[in-house]
Amino acid sequence: MRGTLLALILVFPLLAGMAAAHEPDTFTVIVREDSHSPLAVSLVINDTVQYYNVDNRTNITHNIGLDINGDGDFDDEGEFSSGILQSECDWENETDCRVAWIFVINDTALVGNYMLSDLHSDGGEVEVYLNISTDDHGGSTPVIGECLGDCIEDESEPEMKRSDQSDLQKGLMLAGLMMFGGASALLVATLMQRA
Ligand SMILES: [Ca+2]
């Protein structure tokens, strides 16, 4: 056990550094009547997130998106959304009907920390978080904060859009990274013991 612990301590910093080398992942968010599970998702470029609506209240639909100017729609410049999400579809007669939003993060322009709104058709609203960062070990994507046009000093972090939740976001991302690193270290430690 002591050997495992030692290996864990030695390996952890190494893995923490390697954790950013990344294969595309798909994350699933369950959209419920009063909340999302999970409420916050952290992705890198080339990941996919799918928001799956399981709110089966009669005639209630969801529409999840970024409302930059706070006017209650997702149609303005720089805004994006899921479109209307039903809880179930009659696929034969409603070919446009959807129950899930499959959002492929394939554009570095999407990098940022977002507070999205899930607008319910009955006027309810749930705020959810979506954090998108570059996979900076890929080598081909622009570094966050790199000057690409109108340069502003001290722009070392992606701008928090709509909300000042950056500390919470960072905490969540750090916690996620640590959990991943810890799990990986345990795996490696186990493998080392077997060898
Ligand atoms: Ca808007």
C-alpha cells in the first residue's frame, strides 16, 4: 500500500501535465424539469456535448442557448442554441422534432466560458455552464490570449460571457482535472505493482 501511495505521489504531477493530451470525448447532459445533470460541462475543441431532454411534462419544451444581450432569444449576433427540444417525438409525422441537442465543438471561435440559459416553454429558466478550451497540446490551435486582431493588454484568459463566475468555473475545471489525474495515477500505480 505504501508503494502504491509513493507511486501515486511521484506519478501524479506527470499525469497532470499529460492530461491535456486528449482524444475527442462525448459528454451527455440530462435535461430535467428543474435542473441539468451535470449543471456544468468542461470541454476542449473536438469534443461533443449532447443535451438530452427527459422533461416529460405535457407540452413543455426546452430551448438551450447563449443569450448574450439578455433579450430572451438566441437569435442575435454571436448567439447559438439547441432549437426546440421536445420530450418525445412522433418520428413518422414530425421529422423535424428533436429530443436532444448534439453540439459538436469543432470551431476554436467557440472557446470561452459560457453561462447558457435553458428556456422552458412555460417561462421557466435554468442556467447552465459550458466551458470550452483549446487542446493546447495539439499544436495547431491558437493559444488563448494570442493576439489575432484588435489586441487588448492583459487578455490572458478567455472572456467570461454574461456572468462573472470565473472562480467557480476554474474550481470546477481544476476539480475535474484532479479527479482525472488521480484516477489515471491509480491505474498506473496498479499496473506498476503488477509488473
Ligand atoms: Ca439574444
